[in-house]
Amino acid sequence: MTTKVLVADDHGAVRAGLVLVLSAAADIEVVGEAANGAEAIDLAHRLRPDVVLMDVRMPRMDGIAATRQLAEFTDVLILTTFDLDEYVYGALRAGAAGFLLKDTDAEALIEAVRLVARGEGMIAPEVTRRVINAFAQQHAGPPGETPDGLDELTTREREVLAHIGAGLSNREIAAVLGMASTTTKTHVSRILTKLNLRSRVQAAVLARELRLQTDQPEPWNRD
């Protein structure tokens, strides 16, 4: 199945480079290009891409503001040169499905698009630890208010949510909990529905805010 992608970046040369990289993948089709957030929203409504590859700093409407609207009906992968936490948080809370730095190599970029299209949220490894450490510092006190729908989660769904917060992929969660990858994907889908979340990455953010624990080491601490 071909993944349709819309590329949004205000620099023409950067857009051209991204289009060239993505077009090299047989299973990815670039269906449109946008120079700002407003244009990205307009094109996304008309072209209905599976994934929008979104820059952050753009004229007229920035990528974060555009993501808030786009995340209602498509997946957004934020791509930026800035790895500042404020951009990560803004993107994730706006409903982005992932966050990637512009110095990511071509192979990693293509794989990130595929992951997002499959419903696997992702954050670039270069910023994951910073994000988690920042959450730990910001939420050193008692956990925040329990979100609506949390009590509706089954024991297994709580386990899956905790592992999402630990940074595990669906495949890794399946291996740890001894179940099929398709079953894990079903659990993740139900978690998002019950908690009224837009993306898998938002579920990870929530899991960290609630300080849900697993008996597994964090991905970056595993041997």
C-alpha cells in the first residue's frame, strides 16, 4: 500500500530535498508541497495525505498551529532543525504523531514516515531522553489530575500504556507482554479511543505525566 505524503516547509530547497528523498521509496508518494501552515491545511483537506511532514517555523501559520487542525484527520510528523523542548512539547500536545530532526538521514526519514503511517508514533532518539528527563523534573510532585477514561482501561491496557510511556514500539511491547503485534495494535487503538487522544505519542506523554511504571528498563538503558 502506498503512503501519501504532503511536505510543508517554507524553504523551497529544503522541500525539494525532502521530496527527492521520499520519492525514492517505492511505497511513498508525495502528493503535494506547502510553503506555510495555512497552505498545508488547505492542501491536506483537498489531497487527504496519510502523513504531513511539517516544519515548525513558517510564515503566516507555524507548524504547531497547523498541526492542531491537521491532527483531527491525518498524521503529522514534525521535522525541524530545532530540538528545543518547547517545540517538542508544543508539537506533541498539538497532536503530532512524531518529531524528527532535519539532520536525520534519508533512510531514517523514510522509515519514520512509514512508522507514523502505521500508527506507530515516534520521537527522534536524539531528543527522547531530554524529553523524558524534562517530564521527570516538571512532575516531581504528586501526579496530576486523572484524565477522563483512565478508569475504563483494562489491566492489560494499563500495562500497554505504561510501556508506551517507556518508549517501546508495538513490536517491543508485544515481545515483553507475550502477545501478537496485531493484539498490541488493537490495545493501543482502544487506549487512544478511551482516553480521547489523537496519537500514540500523546499516549506516551500522558503515561509519563501519570508516572506509570513498568518492570522493564527504558529503551536507551537496555543492553
